[in-house]
Amino acid sequence: SADVSHDLRTSITIILATAQLTLNRSRTEKEYREDLNRIVTECRMAATLLDALLSLVQSKNFIHEVSFRRIALCSLLLDGCRRVEDLAESNGILLDWELPAEPVFIEGDELLIRRLLGIFLDNAIKYTPECGEIHAQVFACEDKAEIVICDTGAGISAEAQERIFERFYQADLRERETQAGCGLGLSIARWIADAHRAGIALTSAPAQGSSFKISFPLALSKQTDLPLRTAV
């Protein structure tokens, strides 16, 4: 239930940021429609999360079936960045992304990978100050597909880096009290990465920003569809 509540909070934050930006400046009809579509998408996601939360209340053993399929990683990163670009803009942060010329495929659960990207992008926005920058990029090298998300934020101490993937752990946030979270995002991200046999590498230092690299096995030449059952 804590995991679902964390994701629900993210959706509400995105809806609020998009609506506020739309209200605060003039836009063309096309731009208004794009913003409304974004809000509708997030509302549907929030409704799905609420349904999951109700299922948890009704059952002690809520099971999520994970279906591994061939998915385009570049498209997911692009969607993830566009999902939070209004949130970044409302915080005075420049968000950009870079994609390779050729598509990059992995085998995984699309919903969970979207969740994973959302967590890292949301955290980057949360801990990057106004006028800061966030850069997201996809790489393909040898047998790996990699996503790197870098920010110019507060950075993470060496001591905190050893614990940030623990559930409910929060580093010292005295300088960013208004952005304090619940200490769940990165633990969820670690679970999703483990489910996809992916590695997470962190490079960071206080006041020097952070860089998270997620490395997935490249997809096989043939599409697979491997349903698994796992607790969420």
C-alpha cells in the first residue's frame, strides 16, 4: 500500500503542475489540448493505482502479473520526460534528453519500466534547485542498453549512497524540507531493476549533483512474452 501511495502522489503532483502552468500563461488550442490529454492520462493512471490500493485492502496477498515483452526503450524515456516536463518547468529546471539514431530494445514489463523512469526523473526534479538542469540519455553498448539520468542537484553523500535503496530511508533533507518524500521511491526502483536483471550505478557527491545509470540486458532478436507472478 505504501508503494501504491508513493506512485499516486507522483501522479497528483504532475497533474497539479500541468494545470498550474496551463492556467498561468496563454497557449494555443493545440497546446491546451496537449495539456488536457496529459492530465487525462495521469488521472487514468491515478484511478488504476486507486484500484490497486482497493485490491490490497480486500486481499492480503495482492499479486501483480509481470509480462516481459520486447519494448522500445527510447520511446519510454521520451514519454517519461514529456510526462514530467511541466513539473520541471514549474520548478525552474531545464529538462532535456538525448536519444540514439537507432532504436534500442529490451525485454521487460512496460508499466514497470515507466514506473522506474518516473521515479528517477521525479527524484531528479525534487532535489535539483531552481535554474538547475537534468539530462536523460539512452545508450546501447555491446550486450547492454543503458539509461543515464544526470542532475545538478544537491548530490548524495558517500554514507547516504550506501542506504538510499533501503525502504523508508531518507538522507538528510534539512536544506530541502519542502521536498521531503517518504523514502520509498528508490527502493521500488531497485525492486523493478532486479526483476529485469538490470543494474543501477550511482555517481554523486554533495553539491555536485547525481548521475544514475540503469543497465538492462539488450533484447533478444525474437520477441518474447514471459508472464511472471510477483508480489508488488
